[in-house]
Amino acid sequence: MPHSSDSSDSSSFSQSPPPSKQDSSDDMRKVQRREKNRIAAQKSRLRQTQKADTLHLESEDLERQNAALRREIKQLTEEMKHFASMLSSHEPLCSILTSPPAPPEVLYATHSFHQPHITSPRFQH
């Protein structure tokens, strides 16, 4: 009887085929594909984290620049107010603003500008 059980064992092997090279090859491809996908996902997450870090640093830098520019605007506004105040206090005392305008030859007499000869009576004093 053991012989008959051996024959039935061998017949059961013939009914369910042993794993073929094709099946093991497909399994290996699946494992390799999963591994490549895992590595690609890991790299993608790393790039995403690096991009977020870079944007965060850039944002902080822009915030610092913005604060510096706001301080500069404030300082320049204060300076402008100071100069406007100086001008308004100077205007009542300014002889140039209170006197009639001087003729051009008086204003430019100390300079070495070349003045063309004007023969029109309209331009002569």
C-alpha cells in the first residue's frame, strides 16, 4: 500500500503544478517594483521637505527685508517731516522768496555760461 500512496502523491503533484520559473520571475519583478516605488516615494517626500524648508527660509528672509524697508521708510518719512518743518520756518525769512526775481544775467553773472547775443528789443533791458 505504501506504493499506492506514493503513486497518489505523484498524481497530486501532477494536478497542481509546481511554481514555475515564470511565477518566481513575476514575484521578483513585483518585489523590485515595490522597492523602486518605495525609494521613489522616499525621495519625493525628501524633496518636498527640502522645498518646504527652502520656502520657509526664503519667507523669513523676505520678512527681514520687509521689516528693514519699513524701518527705512519710517526714517525717511521722519527726515522729510524735519526738512519740511525747516523749510516752512525758513520761508518767512527767505530774501529770495520775498524779493522779485532777479534778471537772468544777474543770476548767472558769476558763472562762465556762454550767453548768445540777443538782438530782439523784447529781450533787452
